Amino acid sequence: MLNRKGPMATLAIVLVFAVLHLAFPAANHSPRATGTTMLGGVAFLLMTCSIILSTRARFFEDWFGGLDRVYQVHKVSGVIAALFVLVHFFGVPKELPPGADPAINALVPSAPLGMLALIALVLSLALALNRKISYSRWRPLHKLMALVYVLAAGHFLTAPAALFDRFSISGFYLTAFAILGVIALLYSLFGMNRRTAHVYEISSVKPLERATEISLSALGKPIDFKPGQFAFVEIQGKGWSEPHPFTISSGKDEEALRFTIKVLGDWTRKVREELKSGAKVSVRGPYGRFDTDAAGTKQIWLAGGIGITPFLSTLRSMEPGDKRQIYLVYASRDKNEAIFLEELTERAAELGNITLVPLFSDEGNFARVDIMKSKLPDPLDTYEYFMCGPKPMVNGLMKDLKKEGVKRDRIHTEAFEFR
């Protein structure tokens, strides 16, 4: 669930600028110039926050409730920034006020830089929000936002004093964040991957029903993860250029690091068909706050298809004697697609506190709240819910649970989308 601390901090950064800008306006600036430059500054600050969030600093996960939530705010901030940029562009005065010295207040290069930034921003957002573009093509195109940011910084730093006073309190505030943003940008583009990478080697590639399990052996320091977390996997070698996020499916004490990857597109199909033992892999993480250990003693785990992986890691890590009462609802198309069903059944019997409920849609069985209500011994609002699976399934269950009186803070999901 999204932690409000992070979004509130982002809002505070924007509000401080707005208050400073309005409370200490530059002399001889019209209300129109003051208001529209304020919107431009807010847009720039939101872009800066998006870039800083892309560094994946660990404390952001605590502030926002996990890296998946960090990227949600990253995306929303970028979209809102674009809207403010458009209002700023169409509203800001296009001419110098009467009496302003044209030589001192030249619009060049500020105006051309602003126009280029606007064009690049619109193109970048159109590409970023286009779900039809494959991830391998989208990722390098998304880096155009770095160019947008540099152009935007140049735009306000070279703005004529008659329209924006960069030596005002709000101007210094904006400049300070521009410096932070450039540092974060350089780190994200050139430093983050080298600093956070753990080196592994592929030890085995195992085809499953509509999925592939890869096992990795650490060549250096292994990552220290909690069950339910995920990591970015980047296979080294020609044709394996971009990292992809996957939930860790191995147990906490296993020597091998395992990922179970559903075959969804070209990259995952290539993993299944071409990946061989011995290939080098960079693993960056762990990330995520999908932590069942931090919840209450009465839990319901709802998994749809490949969404079983975080629960699989948790079950592989648990020991007998766990005091929690857990119902694991595993929804799949049929028994053949329910990967690891046999292992899950055996682990549930060993642990004693797990009730496994397989649901196969080809038999007419679906994960539905009305069925849970009739089958569970206690009221629905006495449980905490952990859900991972297809977005329509998760959204539908969440909506129905709220109707039954289950509070939002008792429903835990992972928004596994990073674009």
C-alpha cells in the first residue's frame, strides 16, 4: 500500500516553492508573469522529484511503501509536470513588459530552450505512455527525459529578469533543486548500475508450464533479501541489453537464487529458448515491501498465475511452528498451469498452519469474495490480505473486499509496473 509520507514530502517541496514565489515576488512583475512562472517552477520541481526517485535510494521504499509505489509517484509526477508545462507555455507573457531593456532582458537562449524542452517532453510522454511499445524499445526512448530536464534547467537559468528573477529566494530554491536533479540524473544514467550490481552465474534453466525457472549462483556477495521481494535481472551478453524486474522465488536459506519467469513476450521467450548455463547475470536489489511477516496472525494470500512466486518464496523460507493462520488461494486456468502445486501441497502439510485452496477456472472455480465469505470461519474484516496476480483480478477483489468492510490498510498488493 502507498505510504503517504513520500507523496506528502513531494507535495511539501512544491508548496514551499509556491509560497516563496508568491510571498516574495520580483519587483515590477505582473500577476500573470508571477503566476505562470510559478507553474513552470512547480513543473520543474516535479520533474526533479521524478528523477531523484529514479535513483532507487533504499529509504524511498520506506517513505512510499515499496519501489513499485515509488515508480507510481514517479510516473504521476511526470504527467502532472507536463500539464503544468503546457499551462506555463500558453500563459507566460511572450513579450517583455513596457520599459524593459531588450539588450539586458534578451529572450535568447531561454525561449528556444523552453520550446525544445516542450517538444521533447510531449514526445517523451507520448512514448512513455504508449503501452504498445515493447519494453526493449521503450527503455532507451524513455531516457529522452534526461534531455528534457537539461533543456528545462537551461530555460529557467537563462530566463530574462523581466520575466523570472533567478536571484530571488524562490529562484535560489529552484536552482538548488536543479543541482540535486542533475546529480541524480548523472547517477541514474552512469553510476547506479555499477554500484548496486551483484554478479551471478546461471546454474540451470528449467522450462515449466508457460514459465521458466532460472537458478543463479553468486560469484561474489549475494543479495540479502526477504521473502516476497524482487530484483532487477540483467543478463550479460549480446542481445540481452535491458534489466527486467522479477520476484525472487527461492527460499531465504537456499544457496541458489531462483526466479520463476512467465513467458509473456519476446524477451521471456528468449530466456526459455536461448539462455544457457554459465551466462553471467547482474542482479540489482532486493526491492519491495510485500512482507507477510509484518502483518497480523490471520492472513489470506491470493495468488493468480505467476503471482504465486512471492508466496512460494515465503513458504520455502517458513519453518514449522509459525503462529499465523494462513489461507493460500491459488487461482489458475487449470491444474497443469498451476506451477509448483505439488510442492505447495507438501509444504502446507509440513508447516501445518497453511490451508491451500487451489481454484481452476476450467472447472468453474474463481477467486471470489462471496465464496470466501461462505467458506472462512471468521468475518472477512478480521483478516489481512496479500494479493499478487493479474491486475483485473486484484482490482476486482480489492473492490469487493472494501464493499465487505475490509479497510484499505489491511489489503496489501504489489503494483508490479515500472513504465
